Amino acid sequence: MKNTLKEALSYLYIVIGAALASFSVACILLPNDAIDYGTAGIAIIISKLTGANLSLCVFGVFLPFLIAGLFILGKKVMLKAVVGSLAYTVGLAFFERIPFELNTEHFLAVAFGGALLGAGLSLILRSGGCIDGSEILANIIVRKMSDKTGKNYSMTYILISFNVCVYVAIFLLINRNSALLSLLVYVVATAIIDHFTDHFEAIKQVTIITKEPDKIIADIKEHLNKTCTIMNSRGAIAGDNKTLICYVNYFELQLLRDIIAKHKGSFSTVSTIDEIIR
């Protein structure tokens, strides 16, 4: 019952986060000549150049990434991403019709809109979801590279490269002011996201202390195709046990939490890793 309520709340938080993000984009950023980043930014560029409906453009751009994620990453990983993307798209369609204007300087409006966007995205990411195809793409690339080489990779450079392409497109196809204001949105939003999610794009080290390591290792191998480092350890009260160390990305972390929750009596911590030297 407790796990069911927790899962239901996570979906509620994703919908609330998507509503905040869509309100920020439709009612604050776009009226002040700023553009969202990631695949949402691509959809906005297409909408501005063609005059097509924004929410339909967003849905059309998101859809290939969602389908690819469902096939490659699996339904369990992608379910919350689908919910978040649909909630964001519906939110854009709704807020586009709301007569709202933030009467202040573009710079202040964009800074506030970027902060609100970051807050919404943080709520989504902390609940295990996402609403941007670039995050799904980065996750797919990292998964494929890890499966092929057996090494762990950060999503940072993939996401930065993707967004650089978006801002270059804004600069060339829209105008210089929109590109600079959009870059400010990215800086403010990612600063908020990093504060609340502890660099979600970085590698996460999960340390698990347990008396039943074999079952946890088997589940990690089956569901994440990951391995663990195993060390002997001893608790002052619990006595002899095993310490497992596993490296995952932010989206895999949600699955690993579910695996750990299945095995009672284990204790785990999560920390962010800036670099792995081999």
C-alpha cells in the first residue's frame, strides 16, 4: 500500500512539474522572445517557421524519441516519460489560450521563466520522469556505449552538444536576440535542476550494504545489465555483510531503487561521480 501511494504521488508530481514547465514556456518565455531548449526547442523553431500549432509540433518531435525509448530502454523506464511528455503537450495547448502577459523587462521575465521551467523539470526528474527527447536520446546512447564497452559514461556532453545545435539553429533561423535569451533560459533552468537533482546527467555511485548480495546482483544484472564490485564488510550491530558498489545513470537509478526496495534489510547511499579514471 505504501509503495502504491508513493508511485501514485510520483505521477502526480510529474503532471504538476509538466504544468509548471508548459506554463513557463507558453506564458512567459515565448511572449518574451525566448525559446526552450532540447527537443522542445526544435519543436518551437518548427512552429515559428511554419506557423503550425505549437503543441502539435511538440508532440510530433517528441513521438520518435518516445517510441525509440520504449523499444530500447523498456516500458518500465519510459512510462513516466510518456506521462510527462503528454502532460507537457496538453499543458502547452491549454496555456496557449490563456491571456497572460508578464509586464517587465525581457531579461527579468526570461530569468523568472527559466527558474520556473527549471523547478518544473526538477520535480519531474526527481519523480523518475522526463519530458525532453534529448534526455531519452542521451540515455539511449549511453546505454548502447555502456553495453558495447562495459564502461560507464556521463550524459553531460551529449546533452550539451544537442543543445548547442539547437541554439545555433535559433541564431541562424530566428534571430540573435532570441538565441541569447534562450541561452539565458538554459543557464537558469539547468542551475535550478542541478541544485535539486545533484547533476542528474552525471554518473551515480550506489553503495549497497546487504546480507543477501546474490539476489540483488542477479536483479541488477537482469534489469540493468550492470555488474557490481563486492567487498566484505562488518557492522557493529548487524555483523558480517557485503558491500556492493554499482555505477548507473540518473534514469537507471530509478530502477535500481526499485530493486533495492524489493530486498528488505539492505542499506544504500547514492553519490554523484564527476569522473571515472581507468
